[in-house]
Amino acid sequence: MYKLFNILLLCVFGSIYGKAQGQIRGKILSSDQNPVAGASIKLKHGGVRTVSDSRGDFVISVTV
């Protein structure tokens, strides 16, 4: 599960890195494509954190 979570984050951040100005939005899904509620999301550099909602959605505000 943790490995899948890291892969999903890499896909989300890898696809929008450099394009994001203001917010990063994403969705955390389990291996069977169900939303993961309450998952912690943290940017590797900068210490910004958030938690996914009941639908697995999250938003992180960033300064580029």
C-alpha cells in the first residue's frame, strides 16, 4: 500500500511539477481504485502537509 501511495504521488507531482503555481490537486486511490480517506500528503521539500478528504482528494498550496 505504501509503495503504491509513493508511486501515485510521483505520478501526480511528476506530471505537474513546474506547471503548478498556487495549488497542487490530486486524488489518492488504493490498488483496487477506491479513494483513500485521511491519507497524509507532504511535499518532500518545504514541509507543506495536508490530508485527503473522504473522496481521496487533496489540495496543497505552493509558492513557486
